Amino acid sequence: VFVAELLWAVLSGVGFLAFSLFNLWQAQLAIIIIAVAVAFISYCHQQRIDSDQWSLPAINWLGSIDLLVLFVATLSLMLLVRFYNLGVVWLMLATLIQLILALYLLFWRQALPMKKFWLYAALMALIGEEMVWMTSAWYKNAYFKAFLLLVIYYLFSELVMHYLRGNLTVRVAFEYIGIALILILALFIFDWLFVLAPNIL
């Protein structure tokens, strides 16, 4: 699992560097961020091996890092597919693999019942694949599409986690739905204001 997470982080970062239009200082900053993320992932896994359990800060920080990696990996895949003019089926397949990996890491760290993992993984796969297929025809930039998929995954994973822990209430559900709607609204506003440079990406 450690190797899979590490490779996921490294490959997403390399792909992002390879297919993004960065100048020198932007590339250097991206390399530093990737190196820090990889080092932190390695450190947290070593701490878990030494203590035979996950610490709460490690769970929280690695959860946030995995969300960042999911966004960067999705963005890299979209840029790669466009660069090589590949079919959307390859993007859907790669996205499917990383969504399952991200959800597995969540179940593993949060000690959620693994016997129900594949049920929720299948649901996440259906939602994610539908999202990728639908947005592939949109005239939107890769950042927009990747962030939209990230929001959908975040909402789904949080609701599933609270449900399996037995503390999913109507209030909690509405809180996460509200957060997701605010993020999506902000995304559309920024896209409308051309902050994400749609004419470039």
C-alpha cells in the first residue's frame, strides 16, 4: 500500500511537470512541493510501522495530501490524453484506478470495514466514470474538470466515512453538501473570471 501511494504521488507530480506549461521558477516550486509530499508520506508510513498504528495527525494530513494528489493526477491524465490525442476510454480507465486507490487508502487509514469497500468503490467508480465521460465533451479547461471530480470524490468519501462510523446525520450530510456546492460555485465563478486561464488549458 505504501509503494502504491508513493508511486501515485510521484507519477502524478512527474506528469504534471511534463505536461504543464511552467516556467523555471514554477517548475522548481512544483518539484519542491512534490519532494515534500513524498518525504512526508514516507515519514508517516515509517511512523505507522514503528508504532503499529496511525496517529490522528498523520491520518488528517495524509488525507489532505491524497486529495491534492488526486487532483494533480487527474489533471496530469487529462493533459496527457489531450497531448497524445488519446480516446476518453483511457482517461476513464486511469481515473477508475486512482479513484479506487484513493478510496482504499481512506478505508485503510480510518479502519473502516473492508468487507463493504468494493460496494462503495463500485459506486464511486460509476459516479466518477460518468463524470469523466460527461465532462470530456465540455469546453472547459483541465483544471476545471479535475477540480470538479475532486469535489465529487470528497463529498462521496466523507459521507461514506461518516455513514460507516454511524454518525451520519441530516445535519452532517447538509454540511458536506453545502461545502461541495460552495466549492463548485467558486469554481464556476473563477472560471468565469478567467482566473484559471481557459484559453491556455
